[in-house]
Amino acid sequence: MAKGSDLLVAALENEGVDRIFGIPGEENLDVVESLRTSKIELVLTRHEQAAAFMAATHGRLTGRPGVCISTLGPGALNFTTGAAYAHLGAMPMLMLTGQKPIMSARQARFQIVDVIAAMRPLTKMTRQIVSAASIPTIVRDAFRVATEERPGPVHLELPEDVAAEEADVALVPSHPIDRPVASPAAIERAAALILQARRPLIMIGAAGNRPRLVEPLSDFVRRTRIPFFNTQMGKGAVTGGSNLYVGTAALSERDYVHEAIDSADLIISIGHDTVEKPPFLMGRVAGGPRVIHVGYVSASVEQVFHPDAEVVGDIGATVTALADRLGGRLDPEPALLEMRQRILARVNDRADEDRFPVTPQRLVHDVRAVMPEDGIVCLDNGMYKIWFARNYRTHVANTLLLDNALATMGAGLPSAMMAKLVHPGARVMAVCGDGGFMMNSQELETAVRLGLDLVVLVLDDQAYGMIRWKQAVDRFPDYGMTFGNPDFVAYAESYGARGHRVTSAEALAPTLEAAFAAGGVHLVAVPVDYSENTRVLVDELGGHPPQVEPG
């Protein structure tokens, strides 16, 4: 016989879980005791939201669900932003929450809210566990649901009395699951369209940026020699160092990369997920490019995305079959590759200007200079995200983590902490606006406690810069978006981290390099100037403001 909490922890060990993030409460004490004697490390965070971001990032980087834990009521509800982050971003994650006993109600309705109902629209599955004997089956099912396409968060609520209940039941072993493959007819139709095209262009979206797809997609690009671009969340699925890389669609239209999109006669859309801000708008111009949707699931037809053909099945198997079918028979016009040089030259313009406060172009340039090819940059959300999406060249998959789905503030620091735990030998940097950083800045203490080597770059403009930009674009008066900041150097040092303040453009890269060399947790605050970039993005590119939160 084993307690429900022991069965839960054993089932998690059976799934390969090695860490759980969060803040337990009194309703989780049986689980905490079971964790104490297990192989699983309990990583205490300072807010449940940060724990959920960390668990989601684990899923994003490994393809295996990260796990986070909270108590009932207020703790559980603090998971909701992280649940939406994982749900829209297709990141596998398991959330465990506690609950009062369900066989008695000695505390009446104290702290009780319907967490199952709250989680239902934010998860792939949410269940209350009502008997200890069901725990192994439910946990196995939760991991299966979280990881199958489209991946996402699942939620299990474990009441206090069920955690203490004893049962005699065996664990449920996992088994390999083969993903369905596209039909030969669909492959043939897609291959015929590609062979007919003169200026084909590959687009890689969020669902194409899975750890298991790096080799198949990279091989597909190498074998077909078709130029490619990516959405923001598809960035890094194929190395940005490739001489076929055209750019990243940071805006929906009228950015430099759209010169190539507008010139293409066929777009092979691999893994586009319409939860992302549209990388291009279909139907705006008569005679625009035809679109083939390659995905695990059928396309979500939207006003701005309605493909002409679909190839539905495992993406890795699909692109391999397509490359085999095309067999080196492609003879595309060189126009797109000639255009590529002009696009990349424009994107890199002004990357070394020495104005201070620093410009986003200089910021991206200097961060790229201090990060090795396998270094990981984790972005929060704000004005700077556009510039990192456009200008930061990735050389290894999943080395620029950004969120273009929920696009929530506050995720940058927790996601960087998780990236460092998953890849302890890599340089990891969090890049946060001052607004987004302060939403989970208390996790500096967690990073110090965990002994992480981590650099946190905080961009200081004392404003919610993205919304302030949108306010200016819409010709509203500058109002209500500015605030004061703490002394970031003293703030970092109060948590046991090291603080640095950059006072010139020339000092940025050396300060970052010195922070990495010293080891430990470092916060580097740098003033940033977005004023000139409002003109660049709006006047020169004619872009529309992206729909993301400020920061």
C-alpha cells in the first residue's frame, strides 16, 4: 500500500521528471514529504507565475513536460498566465495544484475557488483526482496529452485527503507513439506545386520549431536550396547562418523581408500556427503567392491565412518525403537570393552607431557579439523584441527564445533561469525591458540561490515603451506610460547578485563580457532610446505596431 502522494511522485519519476518548480501550501504537504525522499528536486520560486514560466520553458526546450506545483485558490490562480503562455505557445507542461479535502469541509469555503473551471479554457486537460488508485493512470494520460501535437499545458488538482489516502496499484509504463504521416497523394500535390513554381519561398513557423525537427528541416533546406524565412517563434529552427536565410518576419507587412514575400510565387508554410501574429497577410493583393500548409494538424483558416493546399502529418517525415520527391529537380530563379543580400544589408544598417542611450540596433549587435553560437538569449516582451527578431542571427536552434503568441511580460527572467538549468554549459542571457523585468524581478533571489551563472540585461527607458510607441503612432498625446525605476545596481546587490550600470555605448559589450567571465548572477542596466526607432519602423518600413504588451 502507498499513499496517494507517494504514487504521484513515483508516477512523475516514471515519466523522467527531475525537478518541480513552485510554491507548495499546506494542502500539498503530503506531496512535499513524498518529494523529500524522492529523486525529484523541489525548486522553490518566489511567485507561482515564474514557476509556470519555468516549467513551460522546460517543455519548449526539451519536448518533455515541465512540472510546477502550487497550493489551492490564490496560488493556483497565479498559474493562469503561465498556463496561457504554454497553451498559446504549444509548450508541454503539467501544473499540480492542491485542494481542501473533498470528503469533508471543516473549513467551509475558505480559499476555495473552482480551479478546474478556471483552467478549462487555458489547458488541453484539467482534472481533479478523486481517488489514490487512479493516480498512475491519470498522470500517464496527462503526460501523453501534454506532449502529443499540438503540445500544451495540462492541470491536475490533488485534494489533501486523496493525497493521504492509501492504495495498492501499479504504475503505468509509457510506450512509444508514432505520429501519423501525410498521405502520398498530398505529398504528390505539394511536390507538383513546388516544381511548377519559379520563385518558391519557405516559411517556418512556431510548430516547425520543435527540438526533434532541427535535423529534418535543416536537411530539407540544404537539399532543396529554397530560400527561407521564419516567423518570430520559428526563428532558429534552421540556422540563421545559412546562405539561404532571408530574414525574420517581425511585422505583418511592409518590413524589409516582405520584399521577398511579395516577390515569391509560392510559399511553403511549414508549421505556421495562427496564434502567432501573422508573418504576412494573404488576400491583400490579387495574384499573390500560392501557399502550401505543411503541419501536424490541418490549417486554422483565418482571414489572413487560407492555404491553397495542405500536407497534414508528422512534419519531419513530410519534409523528408518532399525532398525525396523533388529529387534535385528544382530550378528556381535566382531573384530571391539576389534580393536576400539587399534585405540583410538594410536590416544590419546602423548596428554600430555610438549614440547614447543606446539604440536597439546597437544593443542587438553587441549582444550577438558576446554570445557564442550556442549561447541562449531569452527575451521578455517589449519594443526591443522586434529588433531582436529582425536583427539577431541564430546559428544553433532554440538559442533565441521569444514569445509571439501570448506575448506576456514577466517571462524573460524565469525562462532564462530554466534555459540555464537545461543547458548548464551554455552562456544564457535574459533581455528584459524595465517594465517586464519588475513583474518577476524577485526571481533574482531564486537564481542566486540556485547558483546560476546568468546575465540579466535590463533596458531602462522608464516607460511601457511598446504601448508608448503605439500611442505615438496613433497620434495620441504622450500620457500615462512612464514610471520611475529603482537603483538597479543596488536592487541586484540586495538579492546577492552583482549590479552594473552602462554609461556609454562603447561600454555595453565589455560590461556583458566581464559579467559572463566573472560567473554568478549579474544584472546589467543600460539606458535605451526608442525615439529614433519609432521613425525607422513607422516611416521607413511603414510597419504597423505589433500586438504585444509593452516593456
